[in-house]
Amino acid sequence: MLNRKFIMGFFTRKSKKDKLNEQYKKKLEQAYKMSTSNRSESDRLTAEANDILEEIKKLEEAES
């Protein structure tokens, strides 16, 4: 039998905000890992994460 949680997760779609939140977290995680070896790359990834955060804020304002 398939796991019920898997089946329910398969049919539910993520909102654009949820997808952006995942991208934001991934960029911050990558930036943190790069901070010890390549500072300029870390700064670039942090800037990309901040851009994604701005998009999230715009979506939240549009929902209000």
C-alpha cells in the first residue's frame, strides 16, 4: 500500500509563495556553506535570496 501522506502530497499543489520560500531557504543554506570557502559566491547567493524574499513580500502585499 502506498503511504497516505505521499498520496495526499502528490495531489496537492504548492502555491507560488511556498515555492519561493523553498528557493529562499535553499539559497540561504548554499550561501552559508559557501561563506567558509568563497566569500564572493556567498555574497552573490545571499543577494539572490534577498531578491526572492522581496518577491515573497510583494506576493503577501498583493494577497492583503
